[in-house]
Amino acid sequence: MGGTMINSASAYFAEMNRAAAAMDQRAIERYADLLFAAWQHDATVHIFGNGGSHANASHTVADFVKTAMVDGKQRLRALCMSDNLPMLTAVGNDLSYADSFAFQLESYARPGDLAVAISCSGNSPNIIKGVEVAKKLGLPVVGLTGLKGGRLAAMSDLHINVPSENFGVIEDLHMSVGHIAAQMFHNRLKR
């Protein structure tokens, strides 16, 4: 785990509360709007991240597809590109790990799809390369970052930043963003 380490539960929760209060809540609402627009157009949401951000991406897909569903309505098509381990390792071995998400976007993305990139630093080479391909393909990009946002901040059409130096806090709040967006998307489906 990177970033600043905290040595007490109270300090951790204080940092989480401080960072959450400093986040742009309207950006999270716009994220839910983008999900709803993707659903309306039968588009696919491609979500990707490394390490803890991969776990958040995978969990978020489950929330978008299963938890947010409304009986009788088509489900959102969302995929976690970091869940395809054979693809990740094949591309990593035969090409480069930096190509792991770019290769999949080139293979699977269609016009009108949405890319969601999750990176605490905002500088992971495979995230940046994936976002470059998403932009080249015309996909809007939602970037979830921490720290100061890194390169991903400027590359994102919608940037949601957790302004913290603690990677645990960043990942926890990225998970919260996924939960909030899923619940807001669900409520839009119920209308």
C-alpha cells in the first residue's frame, strides 16, 4: 500500500471524513447520469484498475449489473476489464502489461460506450494507455483518482478525485463512489 500511513482508527476515520467532505459530490451525480445514458443507449461500461482499484472495479460492476437492477428492465452492460486474467497475462507476456487495458478496449469497445478508469495515483501506465485508446475511440472517460489526480485527471471527461495521500482512504472512498453511483442509477431506472 502506498501513500501516507495512519497509526490509529480515529486518525483513519478523521482522514476519511475530511477527504469525503472535500470531494465533488456533483461529479458523482454526473457519473450516475452517464451510467443512465449508457443504459438508455444499450452501451457498455468498461471499468478497469490495478490492485485495490481492480477490486473496486470488479465490485462496482457487480453493483451496476445486479444491485442496481430494476425488475422488468434491461440491465446495464458493464464489464470489469481487469477480471479477465487470461487476457491480462497473455497481453502482459506477449505485448506488455502497459497494453493490458488498451488491447481490450480496442477489441471490445463500441461507439457510445463509456470507460471508467480507477487509479489512486492517476499515473499507472496501463490505465493511461487504456484511457488514450478510449479517447481515440471517442469514449467518454470517467476517472477516479486520489492524491492530486495525476495524468488521469486531465485526460478524464469527468474526474472524481479523493483528495488524500492515504491509499486505503482513497480506495475506500472510490468504493463509496461506486455504491453511490449504483444507487443513484437504480433510482433513475425506477422513474
